[in-house]
Amino acid sequence: MADRRDLGSRVARREGSNPSFPINNLRGKKLKYEKKDLENHQVEITAEVEKDRFNKYKKIAARKISKSAKIPGFRPGKAPYDVVLRLYGEEMIEERAVEELINEIYPEVIDESGIEPYGPGKLDEIISTNPPKYRFIIPLAPVTEVTDYTKIKKSYKLPKVTNTEIDHVIEDLRTNYATAENIDREAKEGDLVSVKISANLKNPGEGEKAEILKETPHQVIIGDHAEDEQFPFKGFMQKLVGLKKGDSKQFSHKYKKDSPYQNLQGKEADFSIEISEIKELVKPDVNEEFAKMLGTDTVENLKNSIRDQLETGKRNEYENKYFDELLDAIVKKSTIKYPPEMLEKEIEDVLQSFEQNIANQNLDLETYLKVNKLEKEKFIADEIEPAAKKRLEQALVLEQISKDEKIELDQNELQSEYSRSFIQMRSDPGFKKLQKRLTTKGISDALVMQTANRLMHKNTLNRLKEIANGELEQPEIVTNEEVPGKEKPQADAEKKNKAEEKTKAEPKN
């Protein structure tokens, strides 16, 4: 008989006894149980309960039935057992008795078997009621064995921000604040050109639509430094140089096999373009007035501000890749065991985060899957589950390393980070909605936990970086033997002993 009920580790609250339904001393002898380890980091436990104990719970169940039902001639909860049995039948009483008994014996199963559960187990099957015998499936707490992580070396070298990158940002800012003036001449570097684009595949495959674009309007600034992001292909803007308003041009382009446009990889297309408009961009000069327009007082401070932002972005991008690769290397050398429920929870979290991200693009999951011609189950199996597995295993490894390295939190840093996070949270538009769902203490407790976890995570990653980058290596100790002209203490002692022996051996006058 399959049941599969979720079980908590709580002990069911016992109600007071009365002469008809005695419930004192419900625990008799120790449970008889058998434990079997399963391959997926769960255990199967078969527990057998004494018949007398089950009979007592049948009486508890009958009393609860009589308490919730209206039985003529009796006050709620006072009908005798045989009356309840006659009205509702033994099957219903036994079903309710199982619920009561399971809540009672499940903590005993955990205690007596000596296992450490990850979370609530399941009543997998009621094997029999005479004698009462139940099978539980219980997920185990994760076990992580991290070995040799101190031997993994990976140099940490932050990329530097160049003056060229700062100049590119300034040029982008000048373009954003530029004025566009219509001109009647050939297009050249720096011009804003409006163009209509038509494109067709040269040799479409069977069932493949030839048309790619049809008089699609597009604007481009010729010579823009973001060349890699050009549409419809890299180098397109150079095709516009020398053309005037109303001019047309035809050409072909073969897409590379690594083109970001997957449907066009390795294929050739015929293009036809027509210039709709050419505007000259008049950009502001880079001076103090321009700097003040952007919130700083001098050009130098503007450049410093840009440098700081670029450095932060580069550091975040570099560290994300650095720690991802470092943790992957450690995971490969580790033994990590966890139950299916743990991965399922991580999959739910990753999927929820993905849905929030695409919601920012005004997409829901159903629309995203439809646009990309994906089935939900396959998308989760191919994309979400691998990401969740990787994130879970990295987190478990990081948690174990924090224990091994005895990482501790600085209380002043925790308080400071908490205060900053709380101020930031209060300024969020969704804070008032959060207050309606949680008490101030509840919000505060959750934020403290979140902040502590974030700092612990950061501190552990910093320790890993110090180890991998060789920052914690101790300088080699130089012994006396390695210092020229100086003997070791052991050699001194040996010389002294030999001298004393020689003195003792010499004849006395």
C-alpha cells in the first residue's frame, strides 16, 4: 500500500487522556527497524511497532473522530470506541491512527537509527497493520570531502584599465550628448546613417525560408568602436562609406561558422541597402563644462570616475570567471553526496531566477520557450539542471572549506554591511509590500542571515584566492646548516660531548 506522505521531525502533540482513551506510556519497547542505504544518498528504514501501541493510537484516532463528528447522544469526543467503530468502520480509524502514530514514531526512527537527515522524509509504504510495519525513505544531510585544495594553484591577475578604454567611454558620452544635423554629402566616419536593409539567403535549404530581412530600417554610426556588436554583421558599417542619400548598393556576405546568428552560421546571403538619411554628429568638446554636465567638476575627475567604474566592472567579471574555474577544479577533486531533494530545490531556485531575469525583458517563461522553440522539460534538463548542479556542488564545497579554514565573521563588518543593506532595502519600491507580509523583526532576522552568508561566502573566496595565488605560502626557513660559517646546535653539542669524553679518558697527574 503506497502512501508517500511528507514527514517532519516534529513529535505530534499528545492530547490529555480520559478513561475511555488512555494514552499514557504510549512508547513501549524500542522500535524494531531495518536500515538500508540507497544509492542516491537516502536511506530506507523499515520500522515495526508493537501491536498494543498501535491499538492505543486507534483509540486516540476514534476519540478525534468523535470530537469532530456529531454523534447523537454524546458530547464531542466522549463517544465510546465501539460506537465510533460501528459508525465509521475500522478502516477509517486505522487510517487516522497511522497518521497519529507516524508523527510519534518518525522522530524515534531518526534517533534510534543514528542518521542525520537533510529534511523531512516520506512514508513510502504501509507494509502491514498487523503487526504495524512501515517503510520510510529519508534524505540524508549532504556530505562533502574536500581534499588537496591547498595544492591547486591559480594566479590572480586583475586586468588593467587602459586609457583607450576610458577614451571610448568618453566618446560614447559625447555621442549621447551630440546634436545631429542633416547634410547632403557622402557618408563618412562619425556620421549617423539611416538605412533600409533587405537580405535573402543565397542557397536556402529544403523548406528553409529565403527571406531574412525586408526593407528593415536601421541606424548606425560609422566608425563606432563597438564593432563586434554590428548588425547585421561585423564590417557592415564600412559598406556605407561614400554613399549619399537615396543611393543603393548590393553585395553578398558569408557568415562565419561561429556567427552569433545561429540560423545563418556558414551561410551566404545577398544584401540590398538604400540610404534614407545622413546626419553629421556635432559632439560637445571635452572640457569642464562637459564634465559638469556629467556630474563632476573637472575633466580629470570625470576620467577618474570612469576609471573606477571600469575597474569595478573588470574586477567583477574577472573574479566571477576566476572563482568559477577555481571552484570547478576543487569540485573535481572532491567527493560530494546529497539527496535528490536538494538538487530539486536548487533547480527550482535557478528556474525562478531565470524567470525573474527574462521578466525584466517583458517575457514570461512560456513565451520564451515558444520563441526559442523549446520544450519545458527538455529546457530544464539541458539548461537549468546542469546550472543548478554546478551551483549546488560549488556551494557545498565552499561551505566545507569555510569550516576547514575556520573562517569567522568580523562583527563590526557584519554590522556595517547589515546597516548598508537595510538602508538600501528601505529605498526599494517593494519594501512596503514586504512589510505587509513580514514583521520588522522577521525582515531584520532574514537580512542578518543573508548578510552573514554573503560575508562568509566572500571571506571564504578570499581565502581560496590567497591559497591558490600563493599569498599564504610561508618563506623557507633557513637552518644553521644553510648559513655559511655557522654550525648547527646539534653539532655543537656533539663536539662538547666528545671533548668531555676526551677529558675523562686522559690520565691524571
